[in-house]
Amino acid sequence: KNKNLLFLSSYEHLTDLYRLTEQMGYYYAGVEEDDISHLNKIAIVDNNNKVLKYYDSFDVTAKEIKEDLEQLLAY
């Protein structure tokens, strides 16, 4: 429903993800060896590339993220 939401993965967005993870203090390792190691994080980022909220993906539910997105989109 919300065409203004963009979901990034490393597929065709590796440079963007490097930039974002660096800004958040996270990292990727093993990229050159094709053996990628990384933290499991989810981030909500606005159009100005400001991180609005981030989660440890092991400690958050889809329901929590959905509620946060609905609240952020209401503004």
C-alpha cells in the first residue's frame, strides 16, 4: 500500500548498505571472500537518510515493526 517504503538488502544495494551500517556503527565482514558475516539489525530510515529507529532482529516482532511504521507514517 505504501509506495514510499523501500526495503534494502545486499542485492544491488551493497554500497548503500555499507554506508547505512557505517552510520549506525555496524559492520559487514568477509564480503571479499564471499563469506559475509553481519549483525542482524533492522532500521527504519527517512527520505533524508536519518535513522528513525532500529531493532535487533532477534528481539523484535513483525507486529512491533508494523505498529512503529504505522505511527511514523501517520505524521
